[in-house]
Amino acid sequence: MKLPIIIFSLSTLSLSATDPVSLFNGKDLTGWKGSGYEVKDGAIICTPKGKNLITKKTYSNYIFEFEFKLPPGGNNGIGIHYPGKGDPAYTGMEVQVLDDTHPKYAKLKEYQFHGGLYTLKAAKKGFLKPVGEWNKEIITVNGSKVTVELNGTIINVADLDELAKKYPKHKGVKRRSGHIAFCGHGDPVQFRGMKITELPEGQKQPKASPAALAPPKLTSGFVKLYNGIDLTGWSNDPGHVGHWQARDAILHYDSKSTAKDKNLWTTKEYGDVTLAIDWRWAAPATRKLKRPYLDPKTGDTKKDANGKPIILLVDELDSGIYFRGNNRSQVNLWNWPGGSGEVYGYRTNKKHPQEVRAALTPSEKADHPIGEWNRMLITLIGERLTVILNGKTVISNAQLPGVPEKGKIALQHHGSAIEFANIYIKQM
């Protein structure tokens, strides 16, 4: 017999992003306004008279995806938060679209290279495809944060609030909504595949959550497991490229690895360790699921006075950290009512005694709000696990019966975008 379940929905939980919407029908300029552009062979092409072509709608927080093809020396741009009047590079902001390899651009300023925020923030160089080939670009505008991804590599990350302080006379950097624009210079640059995913207002990163927390104060013996430069020390499968990414202090995962094993594994095996790690959710949930409240005394689902399971409808965000080379000894990171730190592979295995399963159930939900950083300290010595989350011990000296003595550590792929920082390890 199926037990009835009680569903709760909290209005304070983050809303999911909208579905992507096409901004180009491949036939004409419906949805756009301006002149000097034409449609040919399924692409929008700038003509010699082309200047600004802008969306009829305005946008605030969004993910804008498109493809572009550059002719030799081609120059265009993507205007964001453009009010519809004046030069988009100044009344709004312009992300450079440029064949910066052409000899005539030999003396560019750093911010003029492709992907740069014009006059404001330079981009990483060297990720354009050869002239005449299609490039894929994704521009994410989320509150004060702007990210530019080119052909699977993040080439620019900017904080508009910080840039506004640095360049107080720039009007556009202060804006937080406006049209999207193609900023033409008469070169036959082509665009296609434009689509936009609008992000709800509530998905802006909280100001209280910085780009990364300050490194933790640790005792001697800890070494960096992530160097803040590249993925040295991690098995970087070709399918991970452009998905598991080193972004300075942050190790970013967009949830889209194409590798057969999408988890990011260390190259080295570890036995008894303490792992210090910061993490936060990096994108809105794409679905809602029903998840149970847990009883830390038993490890089972909590029930109400009538014996009915208590279930919560949540934004589904899920990841974890594998220890000793297997997914059963995984410390879960997720948005479930019971909180992160659980070891699901053991808690749900009824072959283990109830006291074992209960001990691997978080004593409380210590997670910070979605979008904010969490700091976790995980110690595994022999079969005994302790997890401290944001200063609270949620798992205390719990047993993992039969856990291997040694194995690699992995950051788990589970369909959610997530960021890690300040990853340190100490071998016992």
C-alpha cells in the first residue's frame, strides 16, 4: 500500500530559470530593430552600412547564447544593458567581437581584444577559431556579474559593481537592464543561433557571497589540492575541457562534461585525510523534486503525527565528494531538507545497522542560502568520518563499514553547476 505524503513548498526557495527562447527565426529580423543588417543562409549579416541592431525587448538577468563568424579583420560587438540611444560601449556596455589576429590590430589595448568589456575589462586571449569558422559564445549577465564563455572556455569574468567604482564616469556600467545589441562597424560579421534564458531576479548572487572566501586558517601539514591556476593533480579528461574549469581561485563546473565519467578525480590516491573545501551552487536549479525530511535519530524519513512521511518540494541541486575511490563513501552536497554532509550510499543501505545509518544522517541542515559559499572540513580516518559544515559538526565520528583503505577523491557530477575553492588536504 502506498503511503500518502505531505508536500511543503517554500516561497523562499530560489526559482528556476525560464526555458531558452530563440531570438532569431533564421528568416528575417523579427524581434529586432535597426538597419544595416540582412538575413542570408540562416544568419544575420552586418552590411557596410551596419551599425546597431538591437532587440525590441529589454533584459536584466540572462544567459545569451549565439554563434558568430568573422571575416579577416572583422569587427563587431555585443551591447548589453543598452538603453537604445548613444554609443552602446558607453551608454551600455560592449563585449568585443573582433578578429584580433589581423595585422591592422597589432597595437590594440588589452580591453579591445575579443571578449573584452570595452574600456572596462580585458579578456583572456587565444580562444577564437580560425577566421571563417563558426565560434560559439555564451554571455551570462546575472546581477552585477558578467561572464563571457568562448568555445567552451571562460575568457572574461567581471563584477560591474567593482568596475563602477573603478570607472565612475562610465554611465553604462551602472545600468542593470537594457537591450541586447549587435554593434556593427560595416564588416560582414555573421551571427546565428541566438537564444536567451532569462534568470529570475532572485537568482542574482547575494552581495554577501564574494568571488571566493578568504583561505581558511589551517594547522600545519595541509597542502593545496587545487592550485588556482589549472587542473594539475586532477584527471582532466578531454570531455571535461571547457566544463571543469580553473577560474583563478575558483574551480568551476558547468554541469555539462561530455566525458564518459563526468566526475573530476584526483590523480593520486588517499587514505586517512582531512579535506578542507569551500563550495557554492553556480546556477539556478533546472527542476523541482520531492525530497524527505530525515530523522537524525534513526536515519529514516521523518513522519508526522499520523505516520505520514514529511516531504518537501525543493529546487534540485546535487553534487558530492567521493572518498576512497567509490561513490558509496560520498559526502553529499545538495539542497535537500536534511542538509549536506549525509553519506547517502550508507544511510539508505538497510544492510547496515540502524545506528550506523543514523550516524551518517546530518544532525541539522547547516547549509548557507543558495548562491552563498559553504565551508566544509571532512576527516576520514580508518572507517570513521566527521563532517563540519559552516562551523557545525553535522556528522560526528560515524562509521563507514567496509570502506576501502585507500582511493582517489572525486568532485561529483550530478547535473548541477557548482563552484569549489580553497581545496586543501592533509594526509594523516
